[in-house]
Amino acid sequence: MSESNETVQATETTSRETAIVISILVIIAAIVAGYFLAQQLIPTPKVGIIHLDTQVTGTLAEAMSAEINYAIHADDIKAVVLDIDSPGGSASAGHDIYFQVRKLREAKPVVASMETLAASAAYQIGVGANEIYGKPASIIGNIGVIMGQPQPETLSEQFITTGPFKATGGSATSYLQKLDLLHADFRDSVIAERSQAPNPLKLSPDQVATGEIWIGIEAKEYGIIDQLGSTLDAIDRAAAMAGLKKYDVVEIRDEYLASLQGSRLNAAQTLYTKLDAQPEIDLTTESVKWPTFYQIYLPLE
């Protein structure tokens, strides 16, 4: 009887040990399966890139607004880098994109990376980001406004108007006033944004408003940008601000287009074709039309 009991006990012990081993293997298999399943169900977080590499126009504003709106609502995009290489352009289009960037930064971190050129409206768009990176030789700034003068009112036997400025929009003096208002708005937006930046602005309002350009080294010293570094540094910073350690880097345009179908996709592709066909601004040819002096409106009180 004693030997039989020992055999039974040994068998029961072996069975328990086998059950424990099997249970451990099942748990390990479940953990491994769960890990790979989670990889499929929970996408890897992404840092998205939005490019501003053409003149600032209404077409660009339309395209960037769509990309920014996509980035705001895409759960897997955790941070955005604005890759800027532009001479600027339309003030109204620049305002549109600037406000959109401010809206984006309320949802997730935004870092601007300024490449060869980030001037005028392109720079204003950049100050909407949480932080700005630039290269030592980047050309940055040109904070100011260019506006044409109205054509002089002329007598005509063919046309009549209902007011003295219907044909011109206003007097030369009123255009100077409008220019001054736009200039002040641009200057004040830069001052407001950069005064709260990690590398705060160190220039006076008068120094900001001269229309001067700075290379990246100067821009960092004056608080026009926050850091000197590559686009990869800007991506790393955006990821760090979002608390990411493992992430993919994606093109927002590609992600946005992949989310569309049918007529919406066709419309977006047509828009991008129009955007890519925009001519570049040739500053060397335009400059011959510019005055060699500037005017300041001084109100009479």
C-alpha cells in the first residue's frame, strides 16, 4: 500500500507540475499574441510633416487648411512639423494659414523648421508654431508689407462712378493708412508670439518692423527663432513634446490623400496639381519696380 500511495502522489505531483508549466506557456503565448494584436489594433504614433515650399497664395491656404484639419482630427498623428521654405506672398492667405496653425497647436505640438528661406508671410505662419528651428544660414524675417498705390482718378466720357474713390478704392493717403495698419498687425503678431517663446524676442518693436532679414545665427541671438538645428532635430523635438519615444514620420499630404475617395480625392488632387504649378516669386525681377525709399504715414492731430 505504501508504494502504491507514493506512486499516486508522484503522479499527482507530476500532473500539477505539468499543469503549471502549461499554464505558464499559455500565459506567455497570450502575452505574445496580445502584444502583436495590440500592434495591429493600436497604430504606431506618428509625427506628421506639412510642407510650405511655394509662395503664399489662396491656393496654398486651401491646401494647408485641409492638411491641418486632417492632422488635428487624426488620432495617430501626435505632433506636426512645418517644413518652411518660402519667400512669402499674400498677406490675407498668410493670415489664414497662421490662424490655422494656431488652431493646430492647441490640439498637438507644432514645431516649425525653417529651411533656406522663411520670409514675410512665410515667417508669420511659422510664428504660429510652439517652437521654431532654423539653420545657421537660413534667411529669416522680412517682417513688413508691400502694397501698390491706387491709380489716379481720371475723367472719362464712357464711365461714371457713384463716389470719388469707386474706381480707385481710396486716396493715396488712405492706402498709406491701410499699409500702416497691416504692417502694425504683422509686427504685433510677431511680438506677441515671440515674447512668449522658449527663446524670447530680444528686439524692440521698431527693430522688428524694419523689414530686415536675418540669417539663422542672428535670428537665434535676437529671439526670432528658438533653436539652430536640422529638420530631424525639429522632428525629434516635436516627438519629445508629444511624449513619444517610438514613432513613425509621415507626410501629411500623403496621409490626407489616402483618407479620401471618389470626388473628394479628385478635387484634392486637382488642388495639389494647381498648387505645384504655381510659379515661384523672382525677387530679382520684381525689385526693379520697387521704390528706393519708404513712406511713413503720420496722422495729423
